[in-house]
Amino acid sequence: MTTTNTIRDILEVTNDPENGLIFEKNVSIPRAGTFPIRCNVYRPIAEGERFPVLVTYGPYGKDISYSNFHASSFSEVNPEHKSKYSAWETPDPVFWTKNGYVVVRADERGLGQSPGLLDTMSKGTSECFFDVVEWAAEQPWSSGKVGLLGISYYAGSQWRVAARQPKGLAAIIPWEGMSDYYRDRCRHGGILSNTFIKFWWDRQVITNQYGRPSRAASKWGEDTIEGDLSPKVLATNRRDQNDDNANNRFRDDEYYASKEFSLADIKVPLLSVANWGGILLHLRGNVEGYTWAGSNFKYLRFITGRHDLPFYYHDEVEVQKSFLDAFLKGNDTVGWSVPGKVSPVSIVLRKGNVGFNNPPAEALYERREETAWPIPRGQYIKYHLIPDGSLSKSASFQGSATSVSYQALGSLQKPELIQFSTPPMERDTVFTGHIVARLSVSVTPEDPESADNKDIDLFLTLRYISPSGEEVHYTGTAGDPIPLAKGWLRVSMRKVDENNPKNRSYLPHRNYFSTDVQQVKAGEVYTVDVEIWPTNVIAEKGGRVVFEVSSGDTQGSEIFQHTSEVDRPRSTFAGKNNIHLGPGLENYVVLPIIPKN
């Protein structure tokens, strides 16, 4: 990291009796041999007392008010959690200090007021987070116990730092936060998810880089304490996620490999909160994070609704508070710390067409407690693809071999797709769990003279059609209408590591290493298993489930699209993709049915 100014400390301390807290601004957390991390500390007005600490560490600016970061979202936040100190995706200091917690909100290295190299989600920045946690546990106002609580980035970083086992860390609540950087966020099935990365980076990260001019003028936090840095120095001081993800394709590339960690190393109590609507970013990570974490006390809670608001709902905050009270204060009113007292899995069951982005209606969904994930009594049923467009539980195939085809690239405005539908349900049927599809596919290239080094990108979607014949849409991340689930696979990355303990019949495990690449030739049929992210729906009597295969991102993808012409060049992908149906060819989608108790 290069800087033109000398690092200096400007600590501001404000006693705020109106909000019941002491506010310490720009506290420097020392780091041996390098730059400090700067944070804001919000603590109860009770000199000499010690309190447990809630820490957030991330890129969005400790000094950027929620009302400026996302005004329309802030206007809808539960008033119990709205204050002048509120910040995007983090716990509100006024509420939590009133409930006996210190809140530490730190600027990630290279962002806000923290100097250093901007390199989001990297090993280096996780090491900084580690130091912040240990520092918070040692302060005179700290009880020595630290908890982590936050949404999205502030959740995804929790998995990484918890695996490092910093002293003082006592519990974590990763709320809608990916646990697998490659599979959950950057390369779905090996395909670059470029549009969200660009949106996120351009709007929410680089705008807050340490040393960036005019932040205060644009109401995007405050200008850097040490002053502005030149464009050249700013460029030197950052790793751009757009470039890094475009230039690195495999998990054994140093860029991705350096970010690896083991979920099994997480030992602290864990409450992983997954949103059924997070079908393109966080849902998978919360489920897999829960599954493989090494914690003795771990819980998986499913919710619905938008990405921003449920974190602040009164009832959800009561869950957060009871969990943190149990492990940070020793005040367990629920039984979180008693083996077997609280069901490890809590599921929201989506039934009916209540519309999307309708919190009051979604609040009426039934909640059910389960003993494990996946639900042990679940039955994995194969629905076979039939040339007439139906899905059948029968594996028998009538007639000779045939194929159905679609343009491999289509257009960004209207990708080509084919669909297969179940018959109307004979009774209400609960689908809950992981999904996998097996397809026999080939490519007919646009240029018949070029038959080698081709590839196929498979985009899969699961939809639910109500008994009235209308598709039911659910609430997506930004309040947008989404289907049940999506899945992806680049066929050259089809190799499954069958010996890996994470390989399961309902979730094939791929390493996505450079050594795993397998050739795709024109006209050759390849049978592949495609992971579709988990879902839940109660398909009512007369309702149908639709399985869709397409040339690109279809309805429900919103800003989470895969449109890079560098990653999906016409020379490799253009032509027709074919699904081959017939005797000896396997084509089915496996749906998890939960029988009644």
C-alpha cells in the first residue's frame, strides 16, 4: 500500500445521553508492523462496567449512514432499529447498547478510514478481522466475549474469521452470507456471475476506498483523515474484483486458492440464517456453512422476504438477542446452550400465492421445526424428462431416441428455453431440500468446421404454477419476483469428485480445478449432474412444478446475471444445445418430497 500522508489519529468521544451511549469515533486498532484498522465504538453509559461486544468488519463505511446508503430501504426499517448511527446491513448501536452490548463497527482494510490494500474477502483482510476480534475482547469495557452479527458481506466474513478461532469469539450469526466465495458468489457452476460483482464493486466498494476524494461532498461517509490520494496511488492500493474474477477461472488459481478455509474449523456456537429468496447469492452458503461447521451448537433458520429488512423485524431480533444472550451473557432463556433443547433446523413453509415483497402476507407462512438438514424423512423422487414436455415419475420411455434443442447463446433480452412440467399434484405436496438434475446433452456448433474445444453452459430454473395456472413468484433479494430455484453448470467442468466427503447423491461435489477441465466436442453426448440450489414450496392440489433449461439468465435473475462475452465467447458457445432423450439416456430432475409426519 502506498500513501502520500503520515498516518495520524483523530479520536472523537461523544457522550450521548439522549441515545444512551458513548460514541468513540475513529478508534485505531493497532496491528503489528503495519497500518491500523479504524473503527467506531458504541458502548452503554456505565463507566467501569464490562459488556459483551458485537463486531462488524466490512467495506460499506462505518461513517456512511444507512439513510444515505439506501434511503428507500431505511425508510422501511423497523423503527426500533432506526437511529442516526444506523448503517447498512449492521446492528443498530442504539438498540444493542440499550440491551447491554458494546457495538464495534470497523472499516475493512483499504476502505473508509482504514489504510492499506483494498482486497475484499482475501486472506489478508480476514487476518485484519481476526485482530479486530481479539482487540475487542481485551478492552477495558469488554467482558471478554465477542459475537458477530450482520448481513451479507458482514455475514460472509464471519465464516472466515471464525475458522481462524480468534480469542474471545463466543458466537456468530451469519445472516444471509455466502460461505463459499467461488461457488456461491463468483462462478456459479463454473460460469462467471459478472453483473452483480460489477454492480457491487462500482456502487458499494470502490466509492468508499481509503483516500478517495469527495466522499463527504457526495454524502458517502467522510473524507479520509490523512487526505486524498491520487488516482495512480488509489489504483495501486486495490485489487479490483471485476478484473480478478474475470482473469481467474479455477479454484486452484492462486486468487481463489488463497481465500480457502475449512468450515470444520468453526467451533463457536452458530446460528446460520438462510433466506429462501436468496437463490442467486447467499442461500447455498448458509445451508452448506451450517452443514459443515464444526460447532457443537449450530442452528439453521430459514426466512423469507427481502434481503435488507427481515434482519430488523422485531421477532427476528428477539431470536438474535436470545441466541447472543445465551452464549455471550450466560442468560439462556430459550435453551440454545442445552443440547437437544432447541430444534437445530427451523423452516418456513411457502404455501399459496401471497405475492412478492409483501411482508405481512409472508409473515403468515407456517414455521416448522426439524431435527436435521436435509430433513431425514425426505424422499428424493426422480421426475423424468419426456419429449412432449412433461415430467414423469415413470422411467419407461416410449418410442425411439429423439432430442430437443435451443440456441446456445440466445439473446440477453430473451434467452431461449425449453420447459418440462409435472402433472397437476393429486394432493398438497411439500418439496423441501436439495435438487439435482441429470441431463444428456450435446452441442451443434454455429461453425460446423469447428468441432473441437466447444462448451455448453446450462442454466436451469425450477418454477411453481398454482392450481389456477399462474406462476407463483416469491420475494427476491431486492424485492423482485423470483421463481423457486436456479442452478448452473459449465459442461467442461462436469467432473465430480466422487471420493470427496462433501459429495452427496443430492449435491454433486466439484472441485472446479484447472486439472478437472474435460473436453467438449461437437456432436458427442455428455451425461452431467447439475446442482440446483435448495428450495421449499407446498405445491397445492392441482399445482405443477416446471423444470426449465435455457441458454442464459431467465426471469428471476435480476442483477445476478452471467453475461460476460469474455467468459462466454461466441467462438466457444454459439450454436445449438441439445438434450437427448431415449432408451439408455438419463434425463431427470430429482425433487425432495417431505411426507406428512
